[in-house]
Amino acid sequence: MADRERIPNINARRLGLYLRRAREIIEWSYEEAAARSGCDADWLARVETGFAQPTVADVERLLERYQVRAAKVADLMVDLATRPNGPDWLAPLLPDIKALKRDGLISEAEACVVHSYGMRLIPPLAQVEEYTRLLNSHRLPPHNPEADWDIVLQRQRFRAGGRPRFLDLIIDEDALKQVPEPKVMTAQLRWLLALDESPDGRVRIVPSSAPLYEDRTCNFDVLEFPGVSDRLSLAHSVFGVELAGTDLTDLWTLIEEESALPRDESCEIIRHYLNRLTTQ
């Protein structure tokens, strides 16, 4: 059996965790909570560990019995119950991806804030079509460029529950020099400037002169979610994005405070490279 079938997906586990926290706050045992909610204690235990998927009505009933329906996180729990397997666009990919990648993509889709760091490459959520297609044209074994771009586009466009998402980018200056195709980089740099001017994003650059250390050599994300203080971290590799094995919040903060330039100086660097490309 594949690991993705043995391991409940991250949405089911997060929903179960929040329901368990709510039950523990009112200090009810499984048996007491089940009796007062009109459900089976074994089923409730499976829900809290992600091995059973409650309906929206089930979650609403539990929250009402726990008397926490007015809590901020309650709406998030109800919303998670509407997507027990993540966004619809992910379904065709599930047979071919492992649990860590599945959960990474689901977590990214659910986040309301994505802090994304790119060392040598622009992070996927900030890539324009030309950039994605050029990168994928060099992948081995060869991939379907249409399918690859469609996945990136779905990741960029999806908004869980219709909520806005803020994309907070820190990109190493080297990433602005890695692609030698002027037309591709012109489109990419213009998009970065447009993102920084929008209410949906912020772009900062780590200059080439900044000290380099090992932890800063890999792309990663730190995700925030609505109504809770929990954060999840994602690691990027040649195989895609997946849940990181450790919390990378402190690393993000270190890069942000010690290496990244302010937004205005960052945009000046981007404009510098854009001007070089457009005046060639």
C-alpha cells in the first residue's frame, strides 16, 4: 500500500487536531464528547487522528456541542471539512505523488500567507508562464510542458474558501541572473514589480554581497493559516515541493532581518536588471 494511502492527508489531520484541542479545552473524554454529540467514541478518535472524514454537518454539530462555534478557528474547521482531500485540481495527481508532496501542495493551497524564499530560482507561486516552461524544458526525464504549467497555474490561482492570499517573497539576487533568455526574464521581472505594487504581495531581494551560509542555499516556504497561530514549512527540491522536516520560521526571520533589503531598494535592483534587458 502506498504511503499516501496509509497516512491521512494534512487537511484531515489539521481538522482532527483542531477538534481535539476544542474537546480538550472543555476537558471532555472521548466517551463524554461522543455521548453528548450523538456519535461513536471510536469514530471521534478516528476523526481526531485524521483517519475518518467528518461531514460539514458533523463538524458543525461537534462545535455546537463543545460550545465553541463562535471561536475564530471554528470557521476554519468547517471550511476544512469541505475539502477533505484538498483542492479539486489536485485529484488527478494523487496516484503519482507521495504523501509529503501531497501534503505540501494541500498546505500551500490552504495558506493565507506564503513566505517564500528563492535562492537560485524564482519560487513557483511567483513564476510567469514563460519562466516555468523554460525551466521544465530542461528537466529530465522530459515532462509535458502544458501539464506542468497547468499545475503551477492552479497553485497560483487557488484560494481556499475564497479567501485572499498574501505572497511574501524574498529572492536572492542570483535568481535574477540564472535564466539567460532576455524575453523570459523581462516578463518575469515585470511580474515581480507588479506583485510588489499590488495589495497581494511583497518582494524583497537578498543582494549578492550578503554573506552566504548553508541554510540559505535552498528554496523553502513558511505558511500561515487563518484563525490559528500554527505554521508549516515546505522544502523545495528538483522533485517539487513537500513538507519540510523542521520548522523554518527562524530561518525565514534570520534572512528577513539580516540579509533582505527593504522593498524600495529591492525594486531598484529588479529595475536595474530589467533596464539591462530592455536596452540590449
